[in-house]
Amino acid sequence: MPVPNEQQLIAPQNNKPVFLIGMPGAGKTYWGQKVAAAFGLTFCDLDFVIENQTGKTITQLFDTVGDLGFRQAERDCMLSLNNGDINNTIIACGGGTPCFYDNMNVMKAMGKVVYLYATPEVLAPRLKEEAAKRPLLVGQPQPEQFLTDLLSRRQEYYRQAHYILQVTDITVDTFAKILNDV
């Protein structure tokens, strides 16, 4: 049987949400939008939800309430998603989302969690142009070393995901298999 092309892929309906987690620059937003479009699903970026609900940009939140205040706002917004219809939704989470409170357990209970794994060597060039928009990277003289250290701290959380995908090997068809895995 031939593999269908992207236009032929159909996701099951009433599917639980899929949470995309991973380091900054791993492609959570990129793949979330691409997969949602390919399957006719809804895409949600948790950072946009946070900005809409707080009326501040992510950078402004970090500047005004600090990391812990941001993490609380992030958790509140993630939990608020459960109040709506999030079936058939791909949700791109912030890189730290699964690492605070019991967020990983909450996401796993609400739907499927997919970790997009990328090495610091892959991430650093991707993030070079975006460092000013990423509060954790602002002022980092050695971004690759910073990413290595950050990944080593976050890895224990990320590895709890239902699925782990190497970003250099992902295709839309990879997600078709995940969406159909009940």
C-alpha cells in the first residue's frame, strides 16, 4: 500500500490534544502549524494564549514578574485550555512548560505529549537570529553551552513524553502515526 501524500492524510476526529514540548528552537510552532494544516486540526501556541490572557508579551512578563511569575501564568493558561474544546488541537508549549509544577502530568492526562528532541548543536544556529525574542537567551555569551546546560536540566521532564521524535527525522507522516495511535 503506498504512503499517502500530505493532502491525503486524515486525522481521526475527537482526538485528544497533542502537546508539543522541547527546547526553544526545536520546531514546536513550526510542526504544530504544519501538522494542524495537514490534518485540518486546530493549532494553539501556549505563548499566544499567555499573551492574550495577561495582556503582556512573554518578554514583558519575564521582566515584570520574573521567571516564577511567568511560570504561574503559563500554568494558569495551560489549565484554562481544558475549559474549552481542545480535542483535535495541536498545542505548542513553551520549552519550560513541562518542567514546572505538575504540568507534565496534567498534559499527559489531557492528551498526548510529543517531545521534539534536538541537540544544542542543531538549536544554537536556529536561535541565533531570535535571541532577543527569547528571554532565557538574552545576554548569553555562549548560547550553545547555555543550551547544553538547559537541556541537561530539562531532559528528565522531556523524556516523560508519550513520544520522542528526533527533529531531524520528523515528517508529517510521523504525526499521522501518532494521531492514529489510540
